[in-house]
Amino acid sequence: MKQPELGQRLADLRRQKNLTQEELVEACNVSVRTIQRIESGEVTPRTSTVKILLSALDADFESFKSTIQTTRPDNYLRSVESWLQVAWISGIVYFILGFLDTVLEYERLENLYEVESIGFFIAVKLGYFFSYLFFIYGMVKLGDYFSNYLLKISGFLLIGLFAIITFFDIFSIFYEMSETNLLTLGAGESICVGAVAIIFGVGLMRLQDGMGQLAKVAGGFEIAVGVFFVLVFLFWLGYLMLIPATILEIILLFKGMEFIKSERLNS
């Protein structure tokens, strides 16, 4: 089916249901701009987006299935699905290690930045980093699948920042730094991570068309995390908000994996 023909057919279905584009938005959570571009033939929607629209229009997908162009090869879908599976599991590991990392940092602060067990400290830091890397890379893959370049770029930036922070955390146990320098460095880290987290949150919210309200809520929490980190003196609130944000993002990755698996099996 040529793209203008597909858009026209979806527009005809919407009109038959006596729905405006704005009313269809409320029924399926696909943005009005996306609906406008599909109906005008400007873009080729994914099978998943067509399914969402047809479900809201109470129409049968099977009648479209044989004529919709498939733009995603099976090996690509399998690759993204596998990465998302690794990502949500890594997210759980990252979430658990986050509490342990917080305890270690608190004890370090109480001991005037001295570390009792260097080996254990480094192992936790590296495990924390690599679990975060795979967790956020899953978001990057999800951003690639939905052509969400804001999510992809901010995801890579977060990974890069986390790598730098991990390096300095480990480096600082071998090189003595003054408390003033450590506080200044910590404030700089908080501002940089917070700024990128806000962008990342906006990227998550843009997944709403494909992933529904969960993406919007997760993005909202991530933006709140970023704002509190940028303010520095409210960073502790950022850490508290990071708990529900991480949980929602883990669920989002799991749903994304199931979503892509379903599309692969039905394509």
C-alpha cells in the first residue's frame, strides 16, 4: 500500500467514526502532529502505530496486514528485542547496586573520604557503572526504534557522564583532594547530570506515541530528577525521585521488549 493511500484510508476510517483528529488523540495517545503527518502521507508509520490507530478506530488490523509496507527487517527487530531484555534486567541490577553505592558513599563521607575496603569499593563502582551502561543503552535502542534522536543523544551523554563520574570516584580514593575541591566537583557533576537528565526526560515523553502514558509519566519523573540535580542544594530530592523514575523506566524497557516481540511475530 502506498503511503498516501494508507493515510487516506485511515482518515476515512476516522471520519466514518465521526472523530476529529483531536478526539482520536484522546483515544489512542498518538500525538495530533503524528496523525496529521500519517493522514497526509508525509510519513510511513510503523506497524505498531497503525495497530494503535486501528484499535482506537475499532477496525480490523488483518485487513491492513497484507498491504502495509514492512520497513523493519526481522533481524533488526530481534536485535532490539534482545538488547531491551538485557537492559531491563541490567536496570534491576543497577537499581539494587544504587542503594549499596549510596551506603558506601555515606560511610566514606563519615570516614572523611577514607575507604575501608578498596577492592570492594571499586567492584561496586564498576558493577554500578556497567549495569547503568546496559540499562541506558536499552533506552538508546528504544530511541533508535522509534526514531527518537533526542532520547538517543541524551542517553549516550548520560553514559559518558556516568563513566567520567565513576572514573573520578575511583581515582579519588588514590589521590587526596581537599573537601572544597570534592564539593566543587560534586556540584559540577550534579549540574551536568541534571541538565542531561532533563533532556533525557523530554525524550522519554516523546515515546508516548508508541509506548503510551507510561513513557509520559517516566519522562516527567526524569525531568523532576534533572531539575533537582541542577539546583544542587536539592540534589537529595533528585535521588529520591530517581527511585520511581528508575522503576518506571525498567517497566518501560520491559514493555518495549514485549511490544517489539509482538510486532516481530505479527509482521
